[in-house]
Amino acid sequence: MARYTAAYSAFSKRLVEVEALHRLAAEKERKDPIHFRDQINALIRSSIVLLTSHVEAYIKELGELALDSLYTKSVPRDRLALSVYYHISKDILKSLKDTKKPEKIAEKVFSLLEQDGDFWVRTGAFPRHIEADRFNWGFANPSIEKTKNYFGRFGYDRYERDLKALMAGEYKLVMNAVNHVIEMRHQIAHGDLIVPYTPSDLLSNIGQTKKFCRYTDQSFATWWRAEYCSIR
């Protein structure tokens, strides 16, 4: 069995481009931090945006591996958390909740049955792949809280506890670093042109973010294997 999932391996490869941006920023800082300060800031801002995008993609891809395994390994549906069913069809279910007219409600129920009726059975294995885009819909800006809620879609409700056990004394430092990176990404998206990061700060946060994804990979894959099947 591999130590990490294919999702984490892909994340590690994508992280190379963030590290390349950091090296450019560090080189310019060594040459002349005053003269190149605007370029350094732009490189750091770009790195933060790219880093958070890669983390978000990693979490979604990890979830997609789990969803694929339900079909490819014929996992019995009676073992699944009910929340899985909701998120398979939540686009229709959410619109159904806001619909008032009886005929419109009936139309949406028929749409649900036509589109997802074969999923809504509690016995046997899934007859086809679950659509990951629909299941993942609504997950973005992967703060610790949002990541925890995302894994809750699968019924994984002990994510934080498992991370604390794996990280031990590193837990708070890593969590704070990741949440700070996400907050910086949010501020950049809303027009902040200056971020309070140096190339050294960026390097530290890249390292902490990589730890977060590595421990997340271990905790989720271990839980999924114990509950359903292996994904690594």
C-alpha cells in the first residue's frame, strides 16, 4: 500500500510552481529589497493565490478518489452516512426546498428520480460513478473549518481529533498558518495590494500548508480504509 494517495502526489507536484515563485521573490530580496519591493510583493501575492488553489484542488481530488472507490470497489450502500446521499443530489434538493407551487415541486421530484433515482437505494453497490462536480459544489477557500465540513459530507466527523493525534505539538502552528494563508487569499481577492509577508514568511507557510495536506491525507485515507476500502 502506498504511503499517500494519488491526490497528495499530484498536489506535491503542483506545489513546485509555488516554490519557484518563492525562489524568484527571495532572489530579488537578496539583490535589492527596496528596488524590487513591488515585484517581490506581486510574487508573494501570486504564490498565496496559487497555493490556496492547489490546496482546494487537493481536498476535492481526495474526495473524488473516495467517491470513485464507492463504485469501482462495489462498496455496499447500507454502510454509508446518509449525508452522502444528500450531497449526491443537493442541487435538486436545495432547489426543491425553495419551491412552493405543488406542480413545480412535482417537476423537481420527477427530475430527481430521473437523474438520481438509481442512487437512492440503501442496498447493493452504486450502479455508476457519482458526479464529483455536483458532490463538491459549494466547497471553496479551504479553511480548516470548511475542510472539516467538507469531510463531514462523507460522514467523517472525527477529522480534527485525528489531525490532533497525528500532529501532536505541531497542530496549532500548522492550523494557524493554513488559516492565515486562506485569509490572505481572501484579502487579495478583495483588492488588497500589499500583504504582510516576506519571502521567509512565505516559505514557512508553504511548509506548514504541505504538512496540513500530508496529515489530512493520512487521516482521511486511514479512516476511509477502515470504514469502506483503500484509496492509496
